[in-house]
Amino acid sequence: MGFFDKVKSIKNMVTGGGATVTIGDFKPVWGEPFSISITAEIGDADVKIDKVYLLVEGNETVRIDNFRFTDGEGDSYYKDIHTTENTFRDEMEVAESQTLEANETYTWEVELELQDVLPTYHGPNAEHSWRLQAALDAFGNDPDSGWVMFELE
């Protein structure tokens, strides 16, 4: 490995730039299995990974504006309440340790089933949303797809 290959490898480790990871279109159905396609386009240097994984999260957000609080002395004040709680989180291993070769494209399929979970909803003061992210577990910053929002009905 030449000097510039080492520099490239270090840059990719720090930035996660050794690969571009994407998630293909999918159709989630509550309580039924659905397929998710994960693609990794490898840059101009090999990428050694410990695994390919998929993160799935459900989050409930509550927003109440001008909520009235009263202290023990009868004085009142108003405050906005905005909070998000995680209702579901799972990490699925999609593929094991391997070396992904430079300038190649790799695709993995994973089947996901979400049951006994909250569906997506949007109310006046609360909402429940779903998102997922695919990533390559590599030394340094993991190349990932970024969070992809989806509706689960």
C-alpha cells in the first residue's frame, strides 16, 4: 500500500467515506414481514467490515404548548413541553465480517416484521414515527445510509 493509499484509508476511516450505503424502496406492513434492500457502493479502497447492520426505531413525540404549572404557593407559570421517547429499538445483523473490494457494489436483503408495536400516528399533541438506518461496521466512522423515515400502518 502506497503513501496516498494510506492517506485515503485514514480519510475514509475518519469520515465514513469509504462507501456509500443506501436503502432501497420498501413497503412496510404492520404485523407482516417485508423486505429491505441495502446497497453499498465501495469507493477506491477496500473496506474491511465487522458486519452490515440495520437499526430500526419507533419514537413518540409529545408537544404541549403553554402548559400551566402551579407551585405550592398558588403561583402559576406556563411552559412548553416537548419530549421524545423511544418506544422501539432493534439492531439486526445483516451480514458478517468481510472485506468489501474497491469499486464494487454489494447488495443485501433483510426481512423485517414489526408486530406488537405502535403504528405511525399524527395527533394534535403527539405523534409516533418510525425510522431505520443501514450501516457498515468499520473501523472509525461507520458508513451509513442516514435515517430513513417510514410509515407503519
